Amino acid sequence: MSARIYQPARSTTQSGTSKSNHWVLEHVNESGRDVDPLMGWTSSADTQAQVRIRFPTKEAALDYAQEHGIDAVVTDPHKRKPNIRPGGYGENFATNRRGAWTH
């Protein structure tokens, strides 16, 4: 049984980092998926592929995998460099702007 441990990316529609500070252990689908001929639904006989377990730290996820004999592959996140301007958002409305104010 194998799994992957990763930290989920933040939501693309929001600028915040909510729900992205935890680590997830997700089982890899051992058997292939089949398409039901009648309904056209995709199904699998492996129910472990539906399991996602959340952990507060990467070490906690690795400890869980080691205790239960799960071969885990860790994928470290690619952190984005923060874009911090000296004046912040208020700089857009400053009275001492150098350029002309346009919309």
C-alpha cells in the first residue's frame, strides 16, 4: 500500500492561505479505474483511494504512515515569495504620488 503526503495549495480564487496549513496523506489507487457500461460512471474496487487524512505537521503524517506500514512519498510545497510593497495598498491613494492619478 502506498500513499503520498503533501501540503495542499491555497485556493486560486482567494488571496488568503486558509485551509492550506495542514498536511494530507492520500492513498494511491492500486487498481485501475473502470467505466460502468450502463451509466458511464467511473469506479474503482480500491476503497483506500477515497481516504484523505489531514495532519497538522509533515512529521505527524510520516509517523502515521510508518506506524501503519504505508510507503509514503512526500511532496514538499513550492512556496511563493511574498509581494510586499513599502506603502502597501494605501500607496495607491497617497497624496504625494509622483505620477498622475488615472483610473
